[in-house]
Amino acid sequence: MPLINPADLRAARRALERAAAYHLFDSRVSLIDVGMRIEEEKGQVTNELTVRVHVRHKPRGVAFEAFAARNPERVIDEQRIGFPLDIVEADYRPHPSLFGPLPARAGVYNPLRGGISISNEWDFNYGTLGGKVIDRETGAEMILSAWHVLAGSAFAQPGLRIYQPGSGDRGQRRNTIALLSRHAMSAGIDAAVAEVTNARPIINDQLGLGPVTGVDSPTLGMSVAKSGRSSEITEGMIDGVEGVRTIRYNGFDRTVRHVVHIVQTAGGGEVSEPGDSGSWWLEKSSNQAVGLHFAGSDVPEYGLAIAMPQVFDTLQVNLAPA
Amino acid sequence: MSQPDATFEARARQAHEKLVRQVIDHPEVTLVDIGYDLENRASPKQIVLRVHVRRPTTKSSLGLPDDIDGVPVVLIIGDYQEETGD
């Protein structure tokens, strides 16, 4: 650990107060602290003491210029703060107790099926095992979920272990059920597949919804349901298609296409919760898969998915027979 | 897309691509899609171009027209996060 000059630390603390006065009440700021600079590309901590302003979204390039032109007072300026600054892109949420009760879907399942907790071995979190698919070339059995659940990093390599339950649900190395095979982020699709090991069998079934009968294109007005690790069975209606959005991947903004927008049904109720990423949206009357859930909004209550035909074709997989 | 008029659908898709090019890099924009106008109670199934933004704003502040090639443009509030839990 590097030694910090006490005078530098005092100066940093004074600058921290200034940064807080200027920016702490900006809604895009999630935290302000004093710490070592974090190298953006590699995520490595350097020896340079900085005031770190953590922001939920960090516009770059042309987007930053547009932001700065419209909101000059919200630009975090090193000269105004009077100390080296590091702008860190990060969002934070309350952390659940490691020793509190876990929901049912956070348990160990045998056989494996859609709607239960998984994660990769690197990330201390949990998402949802989407469902069972078959590699079009090799015929291997695979699980399909969101890229940010199965890989979560541009540095993730094939062979990365997948745990069931996820590590955030106390999953460990002995809970390995699959190995990362490939992903579709290079095509702008937040999806990946992992080949199952022989640890536990996997079946075509969505916990609480039954087997998936096929794959279909999402259309406006379609009634859908999904089985997710956190919100369990939820329903919604597709009210938007052909969505385009940008997400951060490997240090660059990447355009994600084929996004499906899902709203609450007339009866209300949740659409999704954190932990549901990777679950499959099914057309309600047929149980055909139409979307891969990857993001949501709490206020208002919306869900985002990627159109399933594009996911299957990009990853070169087929639905496993029921 | 469920829309009775194929000509309208083709026009909406072209207008959508124009809109994407115009606003997708804006820091307040979270999604651009084709969908129902959620605020239009008189005609809730009217298909429009939708620009989703993190917080309330106006079309003029984003430089958006009221329509593109006759397809209405509306704003929707939606700040989306990946949904892993931890």
C-alpha cells in the first residue's frame, strides 16, 4: 500500500468538501470520496491520490461535449476543485446481508431449469438461468442467459465457471454447472451461452411456467410472462419494439439493437427486479420465447429484453426439445 | 410490429433509423424505439417513435421535431439498469 503524505491527504479532504458542495446533489453522482486513481481501461488502482467523483453514467467524446455545452455547471472541473480528480463510472445499491434468509430460487436446483439463480465465478452477484439450448454445430447442451450474467467483463474467456446458485446467493466453486462458451456482445446483443458440465442434468422448463415450446418474434401488444430469480413469475405487455440503446462495453459505448420494451399489465404488479437478468420472456398463451430480459426501470416499472430470434441466430443455438 | 398498414410500418422504420442517428449519443437518451404512445388515452394503440430519457425534459431541449416523415415523436421517462443483484 503506498504511503500518503499527510499534507496531501489534508488537501484532498478540503478538495473533497468543495467537490461535495458543487456536485453531491447532482443526480448522476453516486459517491464522492478520496482515493487512488483507478485506471479506466484496465480497472487497476494507481498510486496517485485523487478526489474521486463516482457517476452513474460518464458521457464520453461527442456525448460529453453535448452534455458540457448544455450543462456547464455540472461539468466536474479539476481546476475548480483544486486537486487531481478521477471520474469513476459506478452505481451503488444497498448490499443484502450475507447471513439473511435467501429466496427459494437462490437454492441449489437439480435438475437445472430456467428461472433460478446463477452467476459467473468472477462476479459476486446473481442473475437468472434463462433456459436450455443446443449448439447448432456440436449439439452440446448449453444454458443461455445475459452476457453481463455469464461473462460480465470484456476479459472473460471461454471456460469461465458458471455457478448455480450464483456467488451472491452463496454459490461456490463446487456449484459449477457450466463453462462459458461464447457471447454476442460483438454483435451488440447482451447474451451468452455456457456449455453445461455433467454436474447436474438440465431440462427445458421454466420454473412455474412449464416448458418452452418454441421461439417467436416479439410484437406490439403481445402479453408475456417470465420466470426470474428475484421477482419469480411476472407478467407484462410489449409496448415497444426495435429499440436501440448504448451500453458500456470494453471501454467503449456499444449500440444494442432489437430491444423490446415491456410495461405492466392492466392489473399492475412488478415487471422485474435486480437478479432477473437473463430470464426469458414467453408469449403467454403459447409459451414461446420472445425476449431475453437484460435491464429494467423501477420508476416507472419497465423491463427491457432483446428479441429472442436475433439472440438464437447470433449465438447459433436452437431451443432444446421439451 | 403489429400495424395494419404496411406502408406506415416501412415509413416508421425509416423514420426510426433517422431518429436513432440523431439522438442515440445524447447522454440523457436511454432508448429509442417504436411503440405505443403511453400518454395518449384517446388512442392508446397509436404507434409513435419514442425517445426514452433519464429525467423529464422537453423535445425542444433535445432538438426533436414533433414528427419525422409523419410519424409522431414522443418522450418517455425511463432510466434502465442491468438487472443483476448483489
